[in-house]
Amino acid sequence: MITIASVDHRLHAPKSELAFGEFVPPYENPRRVDSILSRIAETKLGPVLPPERFGPELIRRVHSAPLLTFLETAWNQWSAHFGKDAPPALPLSWPVGGMRHIEPEGIAGKFAFFALDASTAITPTSWAAVRSAVDVALTAQKRVADGERTAFALCRPPGHHATADNYGGYCFINNAAVAAEAFRQGGARRVAILDVDYHHGNGTQAIFYRRPDVMFVSLHGAPETTYPYFAGYADEAGEGPGEGFNANYPLRHGTKWDAYGAALGHAIQRIENYGPDALVISLGLDTFEKDPISYLKLRSEDYIRIGEAIARLRRPTLFVMEGGYAIEELGLNTVNLLQGFEAKA
Ligand code: OKP
Ligand code: ZN
């Protein structure tokens, strides 16, 4: 399997993350990619190639102009106000129910307006890393659109929490959504996105919620107890023309392979019935038993089974990296899944 990866992901590496009331070393950090690349080399999974550069057209089909302008200019505006040595930029308030939804002029207000949480710092070089992650996704997507059975987009930072108008949850641009849109623009009539990250892909779901041409199917920790809390219930089925093209499988804390595998079987059957021309996998490995911020209990060998189940769909398949924070085993688990896929492809 070919992997697309960029060295520029290192440009996004905030010094700290606000988590559970204190600043801690970020869970989402460059060592995640090192772990995966070293396992790819060790197992000779296949070549690792750099991305091509893509223009902004496909990104603009997925995200609003105000969000893109904000992300590109946020650090400059922040440092103009708080100084060049200002700490990484974070929001501290939010427009909740009953308040006005108007973009403020001041930069602190803009952070409040565009962020969906306070876990996602922006540094002077974050935007360059974010852009390179999209290039990684689109370069891998192009290979699959051009006839390869599969490709692995080793994106960092991840993307599935980013909506058309908001960033957060370690995500800025929704790499998987942009890749799905690229498949559509390239002539695929139907695209399915299967999101196996531990966290619900609220961004991807929202982007395609009213569309029948991109189905979103997700397995994740139940929203009653799990971030991002306000999406991911089983009754979210899509809306308007998109009704029937969204499927959520919320799972309880402590879920192991037996219940996970059963839910995955249902999810795969939904996709099979849909009959997509291309498949995008939002690949998160934070369902692992030792993940530091998650509460599912999958083991390393279970990822082989997930890969095999995905391969049985027999569709052109693009893997897009999302989360996974048990860094020591992240490479093993990721490559297990990809090898499981290849064994049945
Ligand atoms: C991104 B992806 C721990 C609490 C959770 C945000 C989690 C974002 C996960 N600090 N904060 O879906 O893996
Ligand atoms: Zn996650």
C-alpha cells in the first residue's frame, strides 16, 4: 500500500493543550506520525511519498470563506494584538443558544465565533501544516481515483471534527470531507465515508447531512459520555434530501471486540446496500484499550479484523488518518488495520 505523508505536519506542534482544567503536553503531536512511519518501514508496507500541492478549490467547496479567512490569518491577528511571543491562541467564550451569530471584529471574539472547543491551539505555523494535510489527502485520493485499489493519507492534524464553519477537536480542515468531495468532482456518483475514530465525526456528518450523494457512517463513543457530546446519537439519520444517508453507531464505555465487531458488521452492510463508487475511511485508532483519552477496549489484533471487514466491501478505498493517542502502539495498530485490508483486498 502506498502512503502519502508530508514533513510539514511538524509545523503544527503547540507546546500545550488545555485538558480537564489544566495545560498538558498535547495528545495530538508529531510523534504520532513518527510511530506510524517507523512501523510502515519495519513491516515494508509500501513506499511513502510526499504530497503534490493542490489549490484551494476543493477546500472551498467544503468550508465557508469566513472560516478559511480566519484560519489563514488568525495567528497574525492574535499576535498583532497580544504580541509576537503570545502563547498559542485559544478561545474562552462561545455563542450559545439565544445569542447573536455575528462574526465579531476583534480577534478574541473571532476565536469564540469559529472554535468549537478550547482543545485546539493555533501557532504561527499551524496553517502551513493544516494545508499540507489537505494536500496529503488529495494526493492519495487522486491515486485511488486514477485506479489504485487503495492508498493511505497520513494526515496530521486530523479533520473530522471540523464543520463548514468551525474548527476544533484538534481539527481545522476536514481532510476526509475534502477527499470525498474530490471523488464526487472526479465523477463518483456515490461516496461513502466510514468513520472508525473513537470520537464522533460531527464535522463530516454536518457537512453531508442534507446530501444523498455522500453517506456518512460512524462508530464512536456514545455522546451521553463522550466528546464532542452534541452529536452522534443513533437517531441522526440525515435531513431533507440527505435523509437515510447518515448512520451512527454509538458505543458504551468499555466496549470490546464482540459488540464492536457486531456494530461494524451493521455499518458495513449499510454501506454495501448504498453501493458507493468510492469509500473514504476516517481512520482513528483511539478505540484502543490503552488510548489515554478514550474508553473503548479494542486490542491490537482487532484492527486486523476491521481492515478485513472494510476490504470485503470491494470498493476503491482511501484511508485518511484521524486520531489515535497511544503513541507507542499507534504504528502497530494502524499498520495492522491496513495489512488486514490488504490481505483481503
Ligand atoms: C480528536 B479526534 C481530552 C478531551 C478531548 C478533544 C478530543 C479531540 C479528538 N483533552 N478533547 O477525534 O481523535
Ligand atoms: Zn478521536
